[in-house]
Amino acid sequence: MARSGQPRVLLVEDEPAQRTVLAYNLEAEGFAVTQADNGEDAMVLVDEEEPDIIILDWMMPKVSGIEVCRRLKMRPDTRGIPIIMLSARAEEVDRIRGLETGADDYVIKPYSVLELMARARAQLRRVRPSTAGVVLEHEDIRLDPESHRVYRADKVLKLGPTEFKLLVTLMERPGRVFSREQLLDLVWGRDIYVDTRTVDVHVGRLRKSLMQFGGADPVRTVRGAGYALG
């Protein structure tokens, strides 16, 4: 199961041997890996797992990878998920088709596993910058994931470990509304069973910490939906 804060990858590949090798290397890179061997299951798992990145084979049973990519990039809730397309199709016209369908990267088989891992990390840095130690900033709030420090208007704030993880999640996607269930999964982890009201308690503590030296409340409550930063 994914640990709290662990980046999630959906690996969609119908060749068992290739899928096993890729899953092993992705887990070694620190990813939580969910696997599918056809496009139909992949579409279901995207909604269930909400991956940070998708590695997607073009030629698959039931629904092709290119069609999965097209459908996901048409949906507002999934179009921002980076997709790395894997394909034995090496012609320029095929690469162009894959990229124009919405793939963020296109890797031709046979490929170097090390290069694919590097490309996956590069896409992850774009959507989960804190995993690469990138300092996050939103208005007058600055979060340094390496030193584990948070500043507001250049004053150091005291945050508990859960509030820190909660702030990282909100700052990586400012403006996005997260439901309580989503925050439980992302901050506490899917293998931890706690009441959704726990989220409200920790959001309250986060607000208090962020406003300890004054300033407006940056955390927005969306009635019936959840919380967002800004």
C-alpha cells in the first residue's frame, strides 16, 4: 500500500515480464505502483487510485493506450496527470500522434529502464515538486521540504508533522479543492483508518499555525466539498 506522501504511479502494460521489471524499478525509485494489463482496467484504476503519473503502453487489449490517453486528457479532473506512452511504433508519425493525443512523453521500445525512470522522475517533479526538494511558494507562504521549515512573511512558523504534510499537499496544487477522503489518503495514507473529522481538526490546527503572526486565513473551506489553498 502507498505510504503517506509516497508518489503514485499507474503502470499499464500487458506484457507480464516487462510489467514486473518496471514495477520493481519504480518501487525502488520510491513510487507506490498500481498495475493494470489492459486499458479498460486502467480507466477504472485512474478513478480509484488518483495516480500522480501514468506509464501507458500503446498496444493493449480491450482499450488501446492511445484511446485511454485521449479519454483522460479530455476530462478536466484527469487531464493534468502526466502520461508517458510506451510503444514499439518508432515512426515519426506515430510519435506525433501520441504526443498530439496528449501524452507528455513518448518512449520507444526497446528502451533503457534507467532512462524511463529518469523520465518518470522528471514528470513527477513537475506535478509533485516537493518530492524533488523544490521550495513551494504561495503568496507570502514558503515551504522548504528539505529543511522541513515553513515561513510566512519571512517568519518561521511552528507546524506539527501532520500539519506540515497537509500544507505540502495543498501547496502543490493551489486552488484545487480536496475532499476529506482525498486528504486522508494523501496525508495519512490509504492503510490508515481514521475518521474524516480528523481532517477538520488538523485543518483547524494548520490554520492556527499559518495565522500565528497574523495575516488572512489562506485555507478555503468549500461547503460540501472540502478544502483548498487560496
